[in-house]
Amino acid sequence: MRNILDFLIKYSHWALFILLQLIAAILLFRFNSFQGSVWFTSASEVTASVTKVAAEVTRYFGLKQMNRDLTERNIYLMQQLEYYKELVGENEHGNDSLIVIQGMQKIVRTDSSVVVMKKPPTLMDRSFVVCPARVVNISVRRFDNYLAIDKGESNGVRTGMGVISGMGVVGIVCRTSDNYSLVLPVINSGSSISCKIARTDYFGFLKWEGGDPLTAFMTDVPRHAEYEIGDTVVTSGHSTVFIEGIPVGKVISKDESDDEMSFTLEISLFTDFGRLNDVYVMALPPREELTELEKDIKY
Amino acid sequence: MTATWVDKIKWFVILVLIQGVIISQIQVSRYAVPLLYVVFILKLSSDTGRKALLLYSFLIGLCVDLFANTPGLNATASIWLAMARPLLLRWQTSRDASDSFIPGIKSMRLWPYIRYVLPCVLLHSAVLNTIDAFSIAKISDVAIATIADTLVTVAFIIIIEFVGRKK
């Protein structure tokens, strides 16, 4: 009996090790489920308020690049304005009929990137609200990356809302606390965003498989889809998360896959997560009506 | 470095903040992330009990995890290190077990200290990267990341040691 007790005391650290390992394993696996607690993430009030201070400081080092991005964005918006002015002008000259422009694109080239003008919104477009937010914590190096932003439930941010930046699509809000939110970005292996080739309107899903944070894949593109290297990929607007036409990236190559029904395209992403500071949370109006409708249609 | 309670808490907080706020936000390279907080575990006094070692390691790992959105990941790697540390430390010291000292260049001389730090950090980053990837397909990525992390971390630890000694 004495020996057994001695043995137990001598190796009690193994019991503690196994206990701690179990706790860690539970944390690891629970986090993978989408609906977990925000407590153990960088969007929890404590950690986010600490990293927010650091983010405020590092923001200043990125101001030069930010200015350039804003200038690019300005050029893009000015051209869009010109375009609408032309439209209104045409209208004033006696053309009263509804103007529907399909597939119209303008490409603006600046020194560093190509900004593609999306289709002018039609009457079918749903209106949406954007809420500017700042990135307080981000990882790009891991296989499953996350980022935390400084807007939360008290600002109206809810789980499932889309997040975009001046460069393009960023991700989807996956957890919220009172003042902060955790975003599942494109560069997380669990992310899947419905997108399409802007020129030919063929659909696919945007996926990321680790590695380079600047390249992702567009999967499930139909075999017969037309595309060219350099084509722009935009969001499809099929989900309740993003409106149609938010830039995603450019096609850089085709990936051979075994699937006979579809193929995969390699996409170079517009959003550079390595220097992401300012983002916008997109709140589309509630889709209850649509959900109701879809429910009714089910037979 | 970790002599009294106050010192311990001070270094704990400093290292967690450096790791969670500064290092994790500077993405110099996709590989090679210095895991500086490991210093806390490596520098605990040699007479620290195994259970205390485990609890300290688990706590600091968990705190780093909170900033990195990886609950359980750094904590797991840290308790594996805590289990291996007494053995790896004993290999590099000729002193009596009763003698208590803080591992460092001063107490162990340079090469024994490196021979103690290197396998410790290697084990830690191997566990960390393996669990992070959680897939055999990414084995080459895991190996590259492990070696890169280890080299950078050991370099940082030795630099800190030299800077600290001059004071």
C-alpha cells in the first residue's frame, strides 16, 4: 500500500499533465465549431482593448501606404461620378426610358494595382449600410487565420455580416462581443465565399488552402465556363452576406482537378491582409421576407 | 530573472504582451515566428517542482493563445516543454540536484546553455506547428516552420541573455 502511494505521489505530475492536456484539447476542438464563445479569442474585451492600443501605434507606420490606397479609391470614385454624370446628361436630353446597362465595365489602371469598376447598381440592388472599423489584431501566417475589429454588438455588428476593405473582400464576422468582433477572413481554410468571374458571370466558391496569403482558389467552376488569365473575380451576390460585384481578385492560372464536372482557378487576391488597417462591416437589410418566400416555395 | 514572485509576475506580463501584441502583429515572414515567451518557462529556477512547472507553462501558453486566437495550441506546446525540461536540463548540468540555480549562460556557460535551449525550443515549436497544421499532407510546411521558428527563437533567447548579462 505504501509503495502504491509513493508511486502515485512520484508520478502525480503525469496526472496533472494529462489533465492540462485534456483541457487544452477541449479548447482546441471547441474553437473549431463556429458557434463558440468569444471569450477565448482576440475579440474578447480584455485582449482586444490591449491590442487596440498597439494597433493605434502601428497605424502611423502604415499612413503612407494608406494615403496611396485612398488616392486610388478617390480616382475610382471620381470616375464613377463622371460615369453617372454622363448617364444623367443623357437622360436630360429627352431619353426618359429606364436605362439598364449590363456587363459594362471600366478599368482604372494605377501604378500598383488594377481597380475594376463594378457594374452600375440596378434597381434590383438592395441598399446596404456600412460601418467603418479598425483591425486590432490579425494573423496571416497560420493555416486558420482570424482578425479582430473594434466594432461589436453595441455598434450593430452581428454574426454573419460581411467585411470589406478598400482593396476588396475581407471576410465574414463569426463572433461578436459588446465592442469587438472576430472575423473569419478569406485566408482561413474554413472560409467559403460565393463569387463569379465578372466578365462571363460564371460562379464558383472562394477557398483558401494555407500558404501564401495573397493567393486563393475559386473552386467548383463549371467545366464549360469561359475565362481568361487576368479576368477579375467579384462576389456573386447570391448570399445574404455580400452585395454583387465587390472585387475579390484576378485569375492567375487554372488548377487541374480530378472532378469531371468542374475545375479550380488560382486567384491572386486584391486584399493584402499583411497591411490591413481599415475595414467596413456591411449590413444588408434583413432578408426575412426572402427567407419567408423561400420557405413558401418549398413543396 | 525569475527570482521573486513580483519578478515572476512582471516577466510573465511583459513576455505575454511582447508575444501577443508585438510579435504576432509583425508578419515579417510567413515562417519564422519567434516564440519569445518560451524564455519564461526555460528560465524558471532549476528546483521548481514538476507540477508548478506544468501550471506556469499552461498559464503562459493560454495567455498567449488568447491573443493569437488559438485556444489550447500554445498551452499544449508549453506543457509538453514543461514535461521535457527537467530531463533536458539535467543532461546539461553536472551540479547536484539539490543545488538550485536559474538556467542561463552565467550559471551553465554558453554551450551547455545552448544545448539545453535548442532541444527545448525544437520540441515546443514541433508540437506547436504539428497541432496547428493537424494534417499529414502539410508535413513539409510543418518541418520548415518548425526549423525556422526554432532558429529564430534560439537566436532571440541568446541575444537577450547577452544583453541581460551586461547590465
